[in-house]
Amino acid sequence: MTSRSSELGTRPAVAAGSPSPRPATTARSARRLWFSAYVSLVCLPLVVAALSDPLAAPRPILADIGVAFGLLGLALLLVQFALVSRLRPVSRPFGSDALMQWHRGMGIAALVFVIVHPLLAPEVTWRAWNPFGGPAGPQAGAIAFWATAAIVVSSMWRRRLRLGYEVWRAAHLLLALLVAAAAFWHALAMGPYSSAPAVRWTLAGYAGLFAALLVRYRVVRPALLLRRPWEVVANEDIGGSTRLLRVRPSGHGGLRFEPGQFAWILTGASPVVADEHPLSIASSAEPNPEGGVEFAIKALGDWSGRTVPSLAPGRRVWVDGPFGGFTPSASDRGLVLVAGGIGIAPMRSILLTLRDRGDRRGVWLFYAASDWSRVVFRDEIERLERELDLSVCFVFEKPDAAWNGERGFITRDILARHLPGDLVELEYFVCGPVPMMDAIEPTLASLGVPSARVHTERFQVV
């Protein structure tokens, strides 16, 4: 996800008590601050090692470069967990989509550093890659390497390996713990740079940061969620292999969110052992009397196809959120919403919130589906056309013979036909299957839309 660009014009009327969208200048400042902190954390061990050089005589330059790569790889691995530990101050400025993509990219970068690191050491032999034997220091390094490789491979090719999401997620966490422990042990055991007290204290600080994030994620967060249960109110089949799940808070104040954000819904005996999945919130961000929140869930796997239909009214669940930055600013700029499949869920939240706040800015909705049978919220969208300044364009891949609207996929020509002339002054929100989004982004660029105006929500976590 990208964050909001600068605001133009005046604010429309916003209902009292509703969350105020963050000004774009504040978001940019927050992004700069967090990115600077991230770069500093990644580079700090390398800087401390260089300033604390314990060597009496210089080493070969390649050996020192190898050590530098190793320290960079170690810092990247230990900081990785911070990117996905659901820290809202970090998630909001960048958006969870951007953080997840950065997390994947830095995982690959860390693997490259880990591979190159021993190759530049003149004394290293192929035995150093053996995780089952040899001295403790090199063996720990080999374990860290193979565990990192397993994380990258299983994440990039999860579907080809036929790993279920829950299995992959559990394995990912266990492998991450193994990587952190092994890499930390390897750094302390191998020296000579880690023999310097400053370097050891720095590495200990990183280990403490990792442990603190882990405790927060696996202990503190579930404990807090346990005190804030939610109750299923309704679970309706709305067609298109999609269910609309409505939940309300049980004994607490509920959830305040902005339109387009998402939350993790947890189903199980408790938040500690529950299955949890990220879902876009599909309801208006304006408060309702019971504090209820709605999720539109399409049957795409075991959990969504089997567990979700069994969530009967009265069932207890937990909601962790909100997260994400897929939210329009409060400017008077028009909005273009491009949805494919269940990507209509956050768009529904945006549209309902605009209605409830009396926001009359122009909105253009492009909704891609296979045919009419796969469209959800059809009647509601028709009502919103009358209640908002909303123009809707359905694009069907396989329509019946009677359909006289747009066919195929959302293309440059379709967008140009239905949008007003000044495309640069609009804000674009795109959510749907990954292939559709990969096609839409360059299509918008070809129309002259700046990348800062395009905001995305990729609901495929891995």
C-alpha cells in the first residue's frame, strides 16, 4: 500500500467522533522517520564493529567485506520481525501492503548477504555449509543459512509446494526463531570483531529487541485480545462464493477504524491457539449502535471454505486491528475505485463511509468479475449510485449473450472511456487478485497517473 498524497481544497463535512484522516505531510514525515530508523538499525552493528576494530593487524579486504555482509545480514534478519509484528505506528504511514513487500524483498537480500558472507572468507571450506556437524560457530552459521533459505523458498513457492496457509505460517515463525538464535550464536562465536565488548552489547540489544517483539506478538497481544471478545451476529451467504460475517463487541467498546482498513479475525478456542486471517473491513467506518463490524469473506481455502460457514450466531471470535493505510484522504479530489472479486470489500467500506459522512465528491467504481453471478453487493451498489455522486462500470470476463456492457478485463481503453479528462487530480484505489493489480498499475501509469496517486491493497499475504 502507498500512503496518502498531499491534500487539496477544503475538508468535506465529517461526522462528529469519526476518525480524522492523517494529513499527508504528517504521513510523509512519519515515513521518513521510520525509514531512517530502519536503515540505522540495519547499519548500526556494522558501524559499531568498524569503530571497535579489535584487530592489531589488517586483514584481507575481502575477508572484511565478508564480515560486513554477515553483520548486515544478521541485522536484516533480526529486524525482519519488526516489519510484520503489527506495530500500528509503523503500519499506518506505509500501509501493510508495502511493509509485506519490503519484508519479502529484505528476506531475499538477507539470504544473499548470508550466502556471500562465508564465500569471501579465505579459510572457509564446503564443510562450513554442513548444519549437522563441525565446530559450533560454523555449524550455527550453516543452520541460520539453511533456515533462511527454507523461509524464502517456502514463502515464494508456497502454493507450488502445496503448503496450507496455517502450516506455512507456523513453520515460518518456527524457522524465524531458529534463524535468529543460530545467527546470533554464530556472530558471537566466530569473532574477531564480535569479541569487542561494544559489538557484543550491540548484538545483545538486537536479540533483546527480537525477544521483546516476540513476547508482545505471542504473549501480550493474545492476552489483550482475550479480554476483548467478539460475538458473531450474522453469517449470510451473499452469493459469489462469499459470506458476509457481522460481529459485535462483547463487553467492550469495539473497534474504531478508517474506511479501507483491515483486521485479523481469529477463530478458535482462544487467541493463543486460534487460526487468524487478515480481512478487509467491509462496513462503514461511522459508528453504529451495537458497534458491529462486517467482513466479506470469499471461499478461497480450507478456513474460508469450511470454518467460516460454520461460524453460527453467538460464536465467540476475536478481532485484532485495525491495520493498513488503504484509506482516502479528506480532500475534495475525486476517487477511482478498481475492484476485482472480493477486492470489493474495502471499496464497500469506503462507499458506505462516504454516504454516512455526507461526502459528495465524485467517485468512479470499476468492478471486475466473471459474470453477474459473481457480483456481490449488487443491489447495494445500485442504491449507492443514487445516494452518492457515483458512477459504476462492471467489467465481465465471461458474460452471457445479453450483456451489453464492458467485456474482458479492465484495460486502458475502458478506463479512458469512463473516467473524466483530468486523471491526474484523482486518487486511485486498487484491490483484487494479484494478476489484475499487476496489470492495472502500469495501465494507470500509461494514462499519466502519478504513482503517488495509486494506492493498492493486496489481500494475498503470501
